[in-house]
Amino acid sequence: MIRLEKRRMPSQVWTWAAPVVAVLATMVAGGAVFAALGKDPLVAIRTIFWDPLFSEFAFYYRPQLMIKGAPLVLIAIGLSLGFRAGIWNIGAEGQYIMGALAGAGVALAAYPLEAAWLFPAMVIAGALGGWAWAMIPGLLKVTLGTNEILVSLMLVYVAEKILAAMALGLMKNPDGFGFPGSRNLQQYPSATSWIDQAAGLHWGVAAAFIAVIAAYVLLSRHVLGFQIRLAGQAPRAARFAGVNTARLVLFCLGTSGALAGMAGLFEVAGPSGVVSIDFNAGYGFTAIIVAFLGRLHPLGILLAGGLMALTYVGGDMAQANLQLPKAAIQLFQGMMLFFLLAVDVFTNFRLRINLRGAA
């Protein structure tokens, strides 16, 4: 007889071992998927996890890890604050889009002005765009008691429609011969986020590191961080302690929206360069995996963001070199979250096998 027995206290060993086991299980299951597609599973796993770091072309792919990882870490840090408090923002993808539109809108409105204040203004506009979009589910929750999961998720589809409308209308490049999409901001020096394009560094990378440090200090040294942790672990105790739940909801959703909006701005002002119909790359949803894979801890999120960026870059290599379909790579990335949720059961439960009872 096999049963799960609840632990008196969560296991600290499994708390940190679960992500490692989940990644290993993902490699095994992913290898089986690749084998079913007629590819050598060992070669596929090596291409995804080893080649971007240590192959002869790694000098080209390593900067891509920072470019791919920065928006994931930035968004995941914001999401983790809410998740720790039991506030579930699932619409970071929409906030990412709206931040990009707001920031790019400042640059396109000022074109072709060259001014030192332009890029800081774009960053502020991007943060405000994401913040305002996150405030919709926040205000609805604190005033009408709506579910922030559903509202934030539905707003993603609204944001996608607004993105398409902007790319085809108001923000369309007047010199683009009728093709959808805005001007290329990479050709507009005052509107770019690059620090060193050759090295793959832009201000989004710096912002991601700053966000990790700020979140660590907030959660470990500030009373607000204590309130966030208390609200998530013991909601009744938080109410008795006088924690203002409505204010906490608005803070967590607003912060996560602002960071997602900044991530969108840094992406459109750097690697992407243009506002296009397919600008959103799913970073807002992937960041949910990063947040949980990093155990909602700032340093863990930094490592998880690097790992997920590795699957992006390595996945592109596998598609090019092994002709693996993109859907297989996306399935591989999604497996990490499902295996993490499955393995995470052992954090609060232990497996008991009673052979005598079975007999």
C-alpha cells in the first residue's frame, strides 16, 4: 500500500532539491520526446544545455543568454512578490506588451529628436504602462472582489489586440512601404537600450540584477517584505497583525506590472527594435515557470532565469542543427513547471510504502 503522509514541517531538503530533480526529470522525459521524433536524445540534450556554453560557437551564444534571461528575471522578480503574498498575477504578458507600447510611443512621438532625457523618459513610460495595466485587476480585486487570475489573464488578449492595432495603425512606420510595424528603434541612438551590443549587454540586463538585489533586501530586511511573506503563509495572522490587504494587493500587482512593463520597453528598445504584431514572445508566461523554478527567491530566480534562457538559446540551436520542431522545444520548457509541481509534493508530504498492509 502506497500513501502520502503529511509532514509536520515542510522539508528543507526537498524545498531546494525539487527544482534539480524537476530539471533532471525534464531531461529524461524530453529525451523520450526527442527519440519519438527520430532524434538522438543525448545529442538533443547536449545541444540544448551544453553547446551554448562550451561549443566552438559559444562565444556567439553566451551573450544571447543574458539577452534572453534579462526579461525573464525582471518579470519573474515582480511576479514572485505577489506569489509569495498569495496574489496571482498571471497577466504579465499583457503588462509586458503595454509597457513596450508606452515606452516606444514616447520614442516614436519624439522622432527624430536626439536628447539625453529621451531614454529615461521611455523607461518611466514603460514602467507606468505596465503598472497601469496591472492596476486594472488590482483595483477590481480590492473594490469588487474579482479574481485577479482571470482578469489579468483576459487582459493579455486585450493587450495583444491593442498591439496589433498599433502595429497596423498609429505606430506603423510611414516610410515602411505599407508593411506593419514601427520604425526600427535600433537606428535611433537616443531610443536604444544597448550598453554594448557586441557583448550583448543592454540596460535590461542591468535592471534585472538591480531588481534581484532590491527584492532580496525587501524580503529579508524590510517590514513590507515581512508582511508579504506573512500574508502568503498565514493570511489570518496577517489580518490580526494589521496588514492592509488592499494596499498589499495594489503594491504587489503594481510592482510586478511595472517590472514587466520595463522588460517590454528594454526588449523593444534593444533586441527587438520594432513594435510588430508578433512582438510578444511569451516571456510573461515563461517567467511564471522561472519564478517557481527559483522557489520565489531572488537568487533562485536569477539562476532559474539563466537556465530557462539556456533552453531558449539551446532550443534555437536544436531547431537549426537537428531540425527539431519549435513545438517540441516549447513542450520541453513547459515540462519543467509540471515536473516541478509534481516533485514539489514531497516538500509537504512523504511517501509511505506499507508492504505488510499490501500483502
